Amino acid sequence: MVAVSVADSRIYPHETDKELKILWHRPFRLEILFVICPVLWLTIRMFLNLKEMPLKKIFIVCILIAAVGAGCSSRKESAKLVQGTPAYQLAKDLAAKLPSLDPDKNEVMISTNEFTITTGDVIQTFQDRMGTRAAQLKEINAQDLKSFMERNAIQMGERKLFLAEAIKKKISVTPDELNKALNDQYVQGGGEEKFLEMLKTNGVAFEYFKKSIQDNVLVKKYLQEDLFKTIAASDAEIQKAYAEDKTASVRHILLLTQGKPDAEKAEIRKKIEGLLAKAKAGEDFAALARQYSEDPGSKDSGGLIPEEFSRGRMVKPLEDAAFSVPVGQISGIVEAPYGFHILKVEGRKKETLPLDQVKTQLEEQIKQPKKNVIYESHLAKLKEKAKFSTVGFKA
């Protein structure tokens, strides 16, 4: 097992969960809500130098920073950072890049009729969750810092809405459920003693971590017992999924656009159109990838993504292309969150195990998009009811 690079996260939105086994145990993207967003994973990759860290340590660090909103669930009043505390000093230092993060201003980022979320809330939560590593947030550039604050403020607000709904429904976490969830983390972290020592080393309070796990379990129960309880996969759907290709192997060329102005994106679009024309004309795809691709995780291997991947692991536009373009053929230009891609499909394989051995997995695969639709619809209703508003964040 190897650590996932930031380049991999441009292709695999769930890969951090698969390889590092982050604390949320869910068979689909939204069941525990807030999977590490691309900007947050980029931040992690940039300032933790994952290639030099042992896997166990990477796992613990990811636990500490995944779901940066987890610790804010029970607090309705926004945090006013206290002078002399680590979070206050962190905010002061970050304000040198983004003046709006000045802790004395404590600007509102999310407004609802139930609560507000301020810059202080996001920074305090990050400080609580990262402990001694929180200062490394100062190493990212202003643009990524702004994106980090905006996305995590929204995630914190959405999490508050779902936790409040769970409480209204009188859903609770039993001691056995909490202990099981904690024990799962101990096992994956190398044992309870090593896990707790790592928390201590990083300056993260166990009670804070425990509360985060409890909130995760609470939201998961709410989603499973309330929102998703009627979702099912029919026999016909299962048979159809079983007959489909299971995995795909592809090469790709990536030109990055995330965070770039529209005028620059237009120029990048023209460049990749030129590359597509060359590939379609018969030029060696691997050679083009080595020369032009901006994905450091695959360009040296001619754009070959390191392993075959199954459905549900790639960002949707890339998955659609990987499983629809004929084998040996080249896709059109595929736009995804990080930029423009061109794919060449090297091969695909079908399931080789008997249906009864993979039926449960297929059921979850079928139910996942249904759950996502219900989740998004329900979240929109909660936001409308709460008058959820994102306040303009000034750089």
C-alpha cells in the first residue's frame, strides 16, 4: 500500500479514503458527509510532505484534519479567538496573507437563522483538530488559503444542519456504537496505545477527537435510519451492473485550470485542443503525456494511471469517459475539477467472481447515486429553511 499523491487526488476523489482508511466508514461519498475536498487534500499534500512520512503517521494526520468541521457541532455562538491562544496567533499570522482572517475582526462567513460561522470558528476548529501541526497552514499560498476557508466554512455549516436534524429526530449514539467506532480507529492506527500517543504528540485532546467520532456516528445513523432507509436495488439493476465492465485501465493527459482566471483557462483549452488533434492524428499518446501532462503522478509513465480502477473511484466526467470510450480509442476533452483531460482507454475487464459473492457490493454501487440525489435534495431544503447564506469573503 502506498500513500496517495496530490496528483492522484485529481483523478480519484475517494482515494484518500481507500488508501489511508480515514475514520469515516461509509460505502459512498456522502454517508458521513464531508470527505476531504480537493483543496483540503491539496493543502495536506503541500505542507505535510507525505512522501517522507510513514503510512501510519499519514493515517493519523489525515484523521486529525479530515472533516475540519467536526468539532463545531454543538456550538451555536461563534468563536471569538482569545488573545494569547495558539488559534489567535495562527489567525494573526494568516492575516498577513488574508487580512480578513484577522481574529479581532472575526468576519462572518456563513449566516443562518440558527447560527453563524466566522473565520474564528474555522481557524479554532483547525487548531483543535491539528494541534501542533496547525501552524503549517501558514505555508500555503493566499489563493489556496482562501479556498480552504470558504469550503470548510460551508462544510461546517452543512454539518451543523445535519447534526441538528439528527438531534430533532431523537437519534443518539450508544456507548457500544461509540466504542466500536473508536476501536476501529485504534486498529487502523496500529493499536490503541500507538494511536493515543500520536494524538498526544500532535497536541490533540482525546476528548475532542472522541466527540468528533461521536458526531460522525450520529450523522451516519441519521442518514441511514431516516434519509436512506427506503433506498433499494432491484434484481434487474443488479444483473445489469454485474454484466457491465468492472474495471478500466487508462492513460491521460492533464492540463491544470483550477484557480486560474477565465482568460487563462481559454488559452489552456486551446492548448489541449491542439494536443487532442495530435493524438487523434496518430502521434504517440504516451509521448505526448510525458511531454505535456501536468499530472506528476503519471506523466513519467506516459500518463498511465498506476492501477486499474473500478466504478465510483474516479471523478464522474473521467469515469464516464473511461467506461464509454471504446478500448484503444481516445476521448474528447474532458473537463473535471482540476482541469482538462484527454483519456486513452487501454483496457477494461468484467467481474470474474460469481454474482452471489459480489451482490452486496453491487447493491451499494447501485444505491450510491440514489443516496447522493436524496442527500443533495435534503440538504438544499435544510439550507432554505435555515436561510443558509454564504457571506462574501474578502481576500
